[in-house]
Amino acid sequence: MFNVNWKRLGMVAGLSLSLVAAGCGSGEEESGSSNEGNNGDSGAPNYSEEMDYTITGIEAGAGVVSSAQSAVEEYDSLNGWEVSTSSSGAMAQELTSAYENEEPIVVTGWTPHWKFAKFELKYLEDPKEVFGGEEEIKTMVRKGLEEDMPNAHKILDQFEWETGDMEKVMLEISEEGSSPEEAAKNWVESNSDKVEAWTKGAEKVDGKEIELVYVNWDSEIASTNVIGHVLQQQGFDVTMTALDNGPMWESVASGEADGMVAAWLPGTHGSQYEDHKDDLVDLGANLTGAKIGLVVPKYMDVDSIEDLQPAE
Ligand code: PBE
């Protein structure tokens, strides 16, 4: 223990001699030296220990979770850290309760998401660019959809909206407790100009079955329900099936499902896209300006992933 502390103390750049001397002379190695050593000259409290060196993740198959795992490999500041996995809902609950108690927490986060409207949050800087830059959310459909269902294909191809649109739907669900169907219906009713542009040139059909797949991420619950509602209004018999990320990609590539509006590229789902791109039809972006990263409450005095501290 004592040795480890000294080793780390030696590694902290810019640590002043007086700090070391103070730690030495006080005879309080337990309470004094390790924290002071961790603080270096940034002055930041040692949140990392309080968080048990854990990043609060979401579903194991999510791209942001694998990026967080890569960050643990890449950043010395995350040595000995773990990424917990559960679900987006569980992450949101943990964030909510940490926030209410002003406790430190690091979550795998993404934009668009309602949490930025509800809480004061910030992305940690990622100087190694492990989480990539700006992302697009793209629409992918199965091969043959255009021939089999030209009207659905046209609508999916024309579907595009903005961050603020998606956030409205997400916020109605998270803040007002509306069901995803209800929130989607309300958004569609008050945005007829956009919906008209998506359905332009598409003829109505009579109960043709179509299956959209998605993952239970708040952003994808919103988008899938909105486009699902529009397809329903056009006369389609729409099934929306929630899967894990990998199976979502596989089901469209194999032709089992007809399409999805949940492809985060180029980074987040880059490996899924590489695996399946020859078996999919890429209909382009339905939303631009998306982002993933590590997110913390603003009350935490850390700005960069590099401000976190490795486990002993
Ligand atoms: N997300 C939301 C997904 C894509 C959409 C950022 C949680 C992911 O990480 O795979």
C-alpha cells in the first residue's frame, strides 16, 4: 500500500516537493498522502474512488459501451476502471439519483438525449478521440425492399429530422410520462410540414406488413415510433421490434426485418456496418449532429477524461 502510493506519487507530473514532504512528515499516509498525490496540481477532488472506478454504462452491445471500454484501455487515468453494463433506463435512474444527491457519476452518454434538458451535464474532453467526432444517424433497409414495398422505401428514404425534433419526443416521454406511441402521434400531428415531405410521392397502401427493428435507447424509441406512426398512417401494418444492437443489424442484413433508423455512424456502429454493409441498403442520414462520450454533472470539477484518477 505504502509502496504503491509512493510509486504513484512519483508518477504524478508537477507534484510539488512540499506536498510530498508534508505527506511524509504528517504521519497520515492513509488520509493524507494518497489523496494529495492523486490531486496533483489540478486541485480536483478524488471523485474516482467515490465512484468505485466505475463508468455507469448501458446495454452491453451499445457502441458507446465498447468505446468506453476502449477508453479504459487507452487512458492511463482510467487504469483499473470498469464499465458497468445494464440498460439505458438503469443508467438514467442512477444518473438521476446521483444528481439529486450531488454525488459524482460518469455515464456513457449521447446526444440527442433528454438528460441534457433535465440536468446540467457536460461531456468530458476526449483528447485521444476514442469516442470519435460528430455522428450521423442513418436509415438502413434490407435488400429488395425497394422492389417489394416501394412506398415504404420512399418514406424511409425521405425521413429526416433534427436534434430538436427528436428531443421533443424524448422529453414528452421522460417528463410528461407519455407513452412512446402517444408522444410520436403528438409530434406527427404538430409537424405536418415535415411529415408531408417524408410521404411526398408515396401512395397509401392497405395493411401491408412491415417490420422495423430498433434498440431500447431513448433516442431510437423516439425515432422508430415516429416513423412507425407515419407508416401506419399510410396504411401499413407496422411491427416495431426491440432487439440488442448486434441482432438489430443482423436482422436487417439477413432480410428478416425490413429496416431500421438507428445506425450511428461513422464511429458508434462502425464495426457492425463493416460486417453487414454488403447486405444492406444505406438510405443515408435521418439526423446529423449526434455525439457520444463520457458525461458527468457540471458540479463535478473535472473537464477531461485525463482528470480522472486510476485505481490503486
Ligand atoms: N447510443 C444511442 C447507441 C446508439 C444510439 C449512443 C446509446 C450506441 O451506443 O450504440
